[in-house]
Amino acid sequence: MTAPGPLRHLAICIAAFLLSGCASTETGPGYYWQSVTGHLQLMRAARPVQDWIDDPQTSPGLRERLELAQRIRIFASEALALPDNASYRRYADLGRRAAVYNVVATGEFSLTLKTWCFPVAGCVGYRGYYEEGAARRFAATLPAGLDVLVYPVPAYSTLGWLNWLGGDPLLNTFIAYPEGELARLIFHELAHQVLYVKDDTVFNESFATAVERLGGQQWLQRHASDRAREEYRHFDGRRQAFRALTLEVRQQLSRVFSEPGLDDDARRAAKAEVMERFRADYLRLRESWGGHPGYDAWVARANNASFAAQAAYNELVPGFEALFMASGGDFRRFYEAARNLARQPRLERHATLHRLAGGDTQALVQLP
């Protein structure tokens, strides 16, 4: 069914809110306009996957990836109980390397993301732009002294609110990912359609990351070829090693920022020393990978905002993984337990997940 004009306009605006970060006194009509028009352009570029597969102009490589993506999409609903809807059944080539470009920022001596707030989606720690230049222009307007980062994002979720318009499409920005990573991305974005909590980016992203890891593991075990599993083993091994390194750096920075008795100059010098060691440690790690350059760009632009944004995707994942195990490894039960957890106040639900990660199963008794 096609929604009437006013509802269509409202839904598009809601989608813009979701992908763009949050509105505030810093946000003018131009920002909303780029959000609405950018999303509409993306939707217009999308065609049903089968149309691309049947098109003789489609390259064999792309056709194979689209067929794989559809098998992953079916698995997502049948095996992981993720929504069975219009999302990821269309494909668009945007002609650029990212779906959107996010701007994130922290204080000079902080690992807490600055947030922007909207009436619909709540407050999140980023602002999204469809044009990289627009993202960089906004970043340049932020107060001096902040650590600011602009980074590419391959996909975003409209939380299922626009499935009546065709849903979230597959994109050229991620379709060529290794098989295991392609599966994880689709599972992650669909997980946002299962559960979204206003004003809690860390909870939302950690939940979706847990679903992608659990689901990705099952996909690889059940359906991937030996070659795909081996490719992913190398890919994920590098990621795990890099994640361990950046976690250590976050902990070092946190100690520097919380150390009593340091004046700003001393804190600034200690921060620079941590970052210098980080880059040296990364070069040694990179050498152990045979010179693989996959994280070079991340390291080159790394600052507080980089580490804070990364933490949002991982901080509560161990707790969600423990909740999945406590749910008997059943995805439907896991989603219901996560929804119950989401009804707790923010600090309480975070504390519960940390307790679960530490092996405290009594934390489950407290869930509504």
C-alpha cells in the first residue's frame, strides 16, 4: 500500500533523522534538506536484486555477489529470526565509497562522544552527511579544542520504518566485502529493526554487533565454503588483533585523562606519548601481517573521537553474548530478553550487561 502524501513526507523525514545524527540549535533547514534529498536519491537508485541479476549488463562478479547476498538475506530471517521484509532485496550503485559520512567529536581530554539530539530518534553521538565535503565543512565549524573525526559509513538503518518504500537496499559500498563480513553487515543492520532504544547509541550498536557476530559465525559454519571461511579467518584475525591494540590504547588514554594532579600541558604531553606508542605498535602489528594496509587510514586520522566511536560498537557486546547464551542460544528468546533489558533505565541496563559479561547470571533475575 502506498502511503498518502503527508505520511510519505513524514516517513522520509523520520528516515533522515535516523541516519543523520541529531538535530539541535546547530541544525538548520539545509541540514534536513540534504538528509531528505540524499536518502531519496539513494532509494531512487535502488532496483530489485532480481532485475540486476537478469540484466545482461550486470558483471558476472556483481551477479554472484547479489545472489550470495540474497542467500544471506533468507538465512537472516529463517535462522536468526531477523525481520522478513523488503530490506536488502534491492541494490543500488551510488557511485561513491560510502553511504554517508559521519562527524563525531570529543573533548581534548575525553573519550565521551558529543551528542546531537532530535525529537524522534533521540540523542546520538554523530551527524551524518551524504557528501563528504559537507561533512568536512560542518566539522570545521565545531569549537576549537575538540577532537573531531569524519569517517565513511558503508550502510545505515532506517529501523524498518521505510520498508513500505522498498526498505534499506544493498549498496556498492559493501557488496564486495568478504563473505563473512557481508553477512555480518546485513545481520547488523537488520538487528536495528529488531530493537532500537532512544538516546542510547552504545546499547543499540552493541546489540547489533552481538547479533552480527553470533549470526555471522553461524552463517560461516553452515553455508560458507572452506575458501570463504579461510578468507574470513585472516580478515577477522587482523581485526581482533587491531581491536585488542585499540582497547589497550583507550585504557591508557582513560588513565591519562583521569589522572589527578596533571595540568593541561602535562595531560596533553602524556596523550601525545600514548598516541606515538600506538602508531609504533601498529607498525609492528602491520609488519606481522605481511604489510597488510587495511587499518592505515584509521591509524592516520586516529584521535579521541576515533577511539570513542569504536567503543560504542563493542563496549556491551560481551554482555549481550552472555545474554544470548542464557537464552539457550535461541534468537527469538534473546531478542525478547534484550527488549526486557531495554526497559531498564540506561545506567541500570548497562550495569546489568557488564554483570552478565562478568559471569553474574543473577543479573537476569532483575530483568522485568
